[in-house]
Amino acid sequence: MDSYFDILSALILLSSFLLVSHKRIKSYIKTFRIQSALIALTAGIMGIDSLIREGSFDILIVCVIIVLLKVIYIPRLLYRTYGTVEYKVEKDFYLNIPLLILICCGLVVFAYFSVSNIGSLDGAHLNLQVVNSFSVILIGFFFMISRKKAIGQMIGFLVIENGIFVTAFFSTHGMPFVVDIGIFIDMITAILIMGVMVTRINEKFESINLDKLKNLKG
Amino acid sequence: MDDITPEHLLYGSILLYLAAAFAAILFSRSHKLCTIWSQVLCIAGAAAGTASSVALLFSGQESITISPFEASIPYLSISMTLDHLSALFLLILSILTFCVSIYSIGYLSHYHGKRNIGLFQFLYASFILSMILVFTANHAIFFFMAWEIMAVVSYFLVVFESEKEETRKAGLIYVVMTHLGSAFLLMAIMLMFYYTNSFALTPVSLDQIPESGRNIMFLLFLVGFATKAGVIPLHIWLPYAHPAAPGNVSSLMSGIMIKTAVYGLLRFVFFYLGVSSPWWGVLILLLGVISAVLGVLYAYIEQNMKKLLAYSSIENMGIIFIGLGVGFLALTQEKQTVAALALTAALLHCFNHTLFKGGLFLSVGSVHYATHTKNMEELGGLIKKMPVTAVFFLCCSLSIAAVVPFNGFIGEWLTYQSIFASIASGNAAMNITLILSAAALALTGALAAACFIKLFGISFLGLPRSEQAAQAKEVPFSMNLGTGVLATLCLLAGLFPQTMIALIDRAVVSVVKASAEPILRGSFLDLYRPINFSALLPEVSFSGSMTAKPAGIIAAPLVAAIAMILLVLAALLVLRLFGGAYRERRYGTWDCGFKELNPRMQYTGTAFSKPIKIVFKIFFRTSKDLKRSGDDFYHPKAMEYTIVNESPFEKYFYIPLLAWITNWSRRLKFMIQTGSVHTYLLYIFVAVLVLMLYNRMV
């Protein structure tokens, strides 16, 4: 069982590297969809496991919600937001991609360094999964910083959320159902608001490049 | 029914002030009703407070503690302890509140219908209440909370007439300075917890806090409290805030609020930190000397009556600080009796200053009420229009100028005595410092007398210099009553100082564990007997086995007073004998051949202060400007003469500092607050990484 999770956590980490390496907004959304699918798979495996062992449906329901929300609904929402925004070819990142990848590798090492000594997470296998998912959080954050356009920030936010979800999942093997539902509802709200905001920013500044917001400073 | 204990009275006093605050809100629709209800409740609260503190001081109980409710917040206890020191300050507060509240009933009538009286009364009552909490808090955090409430509420009272530009400016300076002081206090209180793990205000033993920690805490406490006291060079808020506030508020602020600093120093430095390095005492003494001399110099050149009084408050805080400094020095040399004497002097002067400065601010409030001006160049001749106010004003002025038999004399006299008593033994450098302090005190006394001659002479004597002054009418009875009680107390405290000294002595004993009362025995003018110095001095041993005590210095004020009276009588006699017969002639003053005398021919306040201004011009940075208009140099059509006095502290310290901070913050704004979302995200990201690293390292 744990070897599946090891592989899946590594794949999730890989998908966030993939995200950082992309240049176009459409591919961001696609990669986010892949990452979410991987998370849904993880949840599914764990859900089946817990159904067999304890007979509880909780995690399976969470898995279904992930599929509906993160694999289908949110990417579609993002596509729609992207569609309303005027298409402009602009360099979307501050540093070049190889450098970004290298920094992300550094972040993984840093996550390994800082998480490896947390007492309650002792034990080699668990440690690795948590390190991977922790790195996903950091990479998601870094992705937000490295992209100029507002949709990049939305995706980064979602990746952070994915990372937090997976970290919680791997370290506790399923959080209380209510907590998961609460997080999902928060996330939907955030994404809806962000979508509206992006459209507004585009109307006001004729671009979703966040650098333009500097003009707002008093 | 049980006996009424000080606890009940203290509870009663606090509840009455609370009731006053809420009555103010309840009756805020009817201004007249609101003023009367709220002030009457304040008067009752003040009476209860006075009774409570006097009862405690005479009962022989060490202290009483009341805890109205338990705080569930960790490290916070909301309980009040009234010990002898607190009781003394509560007494001073209550006496002043009693008079000011009587005064306010009449004074506030000129706000009726124009301003939000309900709000004012609410703030007024909460201000007094916050000061009670400051004086009784027995827990550092609770003390700090009360201190902050006091600062904020007094700020709102200062800016009560907020439509005036200068009031808002004064309020801003006040609130910035007072919070600067609070910041220092907070640091000191945090250090207190760092070293002792407790916020309780019980004396710490010497080994609990290391020497360096003590020194730092002392400096922080000193800066924090000195800002509130308005000690030079931290005084800049005082000459702005006092004139801007309504008359009764400035009376409370100058009368008692700045005394909270004296209480704080006694409580936190003398009582809590204890006595260790002599340089603490020297520092307090020097600050006192500087404030006393410069304060009175700045007061002397002021034409705004309230500003003059504000500078005079700085001077008097200086005198109190001199007393504290001498007391501290004596304690480090283990001369308990001298220390007791010095602290008695400081506290007595505190009490006296509250009476006469409270009275003076109230009188100036009355003048402002009647004439709508605070500028003494527009006044004059008020003694005929407002005779009652003038008499009370004169009483308070005589007190502050330290004229026998008013109370101001006693505090300063004892301060001198304590300085002299410290001089007698000690090392040479210390002796020179003390002698110079005594000399500075003498200079201060003389200048203060001149200053109040000017204040009284220019505004109450002569001819009215403006229309308002000419049409001034006597103020309502309640205003005169409030001022009158204070003026009468000034005289009584001067005639029977023994009573007050007996009360103060208990507070002093609780701080220094020694009493100066036995050497001040006597009553009425007997107090002015020479202090028995030989009791204070160590025995000097001569060669061989013989020991002797040095002889006391004979400098009895009674003797001096009798000598002076005799001298005056003798002078009169000589004049009578050789000056010919006394003839009374009544006719107009010679007017140099002009048609008639007019008010502009009078001596002005500016002219009066000119000689001193020339002598001490280094402190005033006076710049003069003479503008002539008209073509011909020798026959100008009009001339305009302006004099600008600048305070060197503002010019060379505060303004450059402010400019530097503004400049720096503006640059920093461009560096840190770039407006870029990415930079802000980066800050969060770096913070997360650093925290993770910290977690790994620890």
C-alpha cells in the first residue's frame, strides 16, 4: 500500500515541476487537472482501503468531490475566465524556466531538510510522502511569485491548496470529513471571487499582468 | 451596620465616578441637567476618595486591596491596592477633583448648546477614574492599561475644541509624545517580567535583576515617566496641550496628571527597583535642575497666560524632581533621615503645586470665560472688573512665588533644607553638584516670583488693553467657589503645614523606612524653625577619644521673617523721621504732555520680560524684525516690530529628528511597499522559509 502512495506522492511532486516548466496558461490548467486527478486517485485508493478495513465511505466521498470539483469544475471555470480575457502574448515569468526548475529542486531539498526532523512524523516511508507533499506547497507558493499574470496566481493558490490537502492526507490518512468539506467550500468561494477579480482587472487595466497594479499605490 | 472602612469608601468613590460617567450619557440631551448631575456625582466621588485616603492614612493599616472581579486573562490581575503612597496621591487627586468639579458647573455653561456636553462629562469622569486606577494598580500590566486609558482620554479632552487648527496640532504633539513615553514604559515592564517572571509590584531583591538590567530598566522608566512629567528636554507637549485644553481640564492635567509621573517614579524606581547606583539620583537631580531653571525662563517670556502656567508646571516638576534626586542620593549613602526629608519635600511640593497650579489654571479659565482671550497683552485692569477672581489669583500666585505664609514656601524650603543636609557629608564632586542645585533653585525661585508679578501685574492691574477686557464681568458663583476653595487651602496649608506633613510622612515611611517628622516638630510658624542638623550629621571624631557633633546652621525662617518685618518697620521709621510729613495727593498721572493716558502707554508683558530675555538670550534664540512701510526712512507711515522666540530643543532636536524620520520613512516606503503583488508574496514566502529553518534549528 505504502509503495503506491510513495509513487503517487512523487508523481504529484513531478506534476508541480511540470507546472513550473510550462509557458502557456492553457497548459497550466491542463497540468493542474492532471495533478488533481492524481490526488483523486490517491484518495480513491485510500478510500477503498478504508472501506475494506473499517467499512467507512468518508474518503470515497471526498474522492468523488475532488473529481467533480478539481478535475472537472474548477479547470472549466479557469478556462472560461481565460476565455473572457483578451489573448496577449507576453512573457509570463520573471526568471527563465531552467532557473525556476533549479530553484524548485532547491525548495524540495529545503523541505526535506526542514521536515525530516519533525518528531511525530518519524519513520522513513511516511517521511518521504510528507516531504514530497510539503514541497508541493512550497512550489505552489513559488509559482505564484514567479508568474506575472493573475491566472498564474490562481493556479498557484490551487496548487498550494492541493499540497496542503495531500500533506494532511498522508500524515493522518484521512482527515475528519467535516474539515475536508469546509476546505472545499472555502476553496470554491476563493476561486469564484478570484475569477471575478481577474475579469475586473482585465477590464480596468486591459491586461491581467499584475505588474500594472503598481499604479494603484498611493 | 458595620463601620465604614476605607475599602467601602474607595469602592464608593469609584462607583460614584462611574455613575457620573453614565449620568453624562443618560442626560446628554439636556446640557444643564447633564453638567449638574455629572459634576455633583464627581464631587461626591471626590469626597469619598478624600475620606478613603485620609481614613487609611490615619487608621494605621498598611494597605487595603480590593479586587472587583477576577480576570481570566493569564498574567493579568485586576485588583487595586491602596497603600500609604497611593493614598497620598489619591488624596491629592480627590481634593483637586472636588474643587475643579465645583468650578466646572459654572465653567461648562459657556459650552451649553454649542458642544456635546454629554461626551465631555463622560470623558471627564473617566479621566479621573483612570487616574485612580493608575494610583491604585498593584500589577504592572494593569498599571499600564490604566496609564494608557489616562493618556487616550486626556487626549480627547485636549482636542475637545477640535475645530481649531492649533488645538488639533497640540493634540497631535501630545498624543505622539505620550505614546513615546508609554513605549519606554512598556519595554521596562517587559524587562521586569523577563527577569522576575512576575508583574507584581512588590520590591525585587537585588540578586533577581543583574546590574545592567537594573540600569536599563531605570533609564526606560525615567524616560517614560519624565515624558509624562514634562521634564525638559521631553517637555514639548506640555506648552501646547495645556493651553489647548478647556480650563478645567488643563487644571486637572497640570494639577494631578503630570504628578502620576512622580508616583510612577516612586513606585517603580524607589519602591520596586530599589536603590543601587548613585548616578540614578544624580541624573534625576540634573533633570530636575534643568527643568526648573529653563522651565521658569520660558515661562517668563510667555504672553499667553496658559502657556506661561504650563511652563511654570515644568519648573515645578523640576523642583519636585530635585527633591526626588536628593532623596535618592541620600538613600544610596544610607542617610535615611535626609532621604525622608527630601521625599517629604518633594511630596509636599507635589501637593502644594496641585493646589496652587490647579487654582491658577482655574482662575485663568475664569479670565478666559469672561474675556475670551488668553493673551495677557489684551488684558489689564481686571482687578476692578473681577475682584473675587483677582484675589484668588493673587493668593495662588503668592503661593507659587513661595511667599510666606502661603504653602509654596514650605515645599521649597524643605527642598533647600534637604539639599543642605546632603551637602554636609559626601564627596567633593557631589557637594559641588548639590551646591549648584541649591543655587539653581534659588535662581528659579526668584524668576518664578518675577514671572508671577508679570502675570498678575499685566493682566489684573493697569488699564484694560482691549474691548473684551474692559467689558469683563465677574464669573458665576460656582466658579469662584471652586477657585476659592483651592486658594483657601493654599493659605491653610501654608499656615498649618504640620497636618499635611503628618500625612505625607506615612507615605515617606512606606518608601524609605524612615521618618523626617520628628525633626520637623512644631506647628504654625514653628515649623520654620531650623532643622536640627546635628541629628542628621554623622559624628565627627577628633583626635583622641573625643567626639562632637558639628553645630547646626541657624537659618530660621521665623527669625528671618521677624528680621525682615523689623527691617521694613525700621525703614518706614527712617523715612517717616527724615522724609518729612506724609501727604496724600489725588490727581491724574502725568501723561508726558499728551492729551490723555491710554492703555497703549502701559508697560507690556513683552517689555517686562525683555531684560531677562537679553540676559538669557542663548535659551530663547530671539529673532527680531522691524518692518517700515512708507517711502521715507525717517518718516515711515507704519512700523511693525515682530519678535520670534524659538525653543532650542525644538529647533535643534525635535524638528531635525522629525525631518529625518519622515524622510527615512518615505524612502523606506519606496523600498518595502512597492505596490507589486509579487514582492508582497515574496515577503510571505521568505517568512515561511525562515520559520521552517528556525523550526529545524531549534
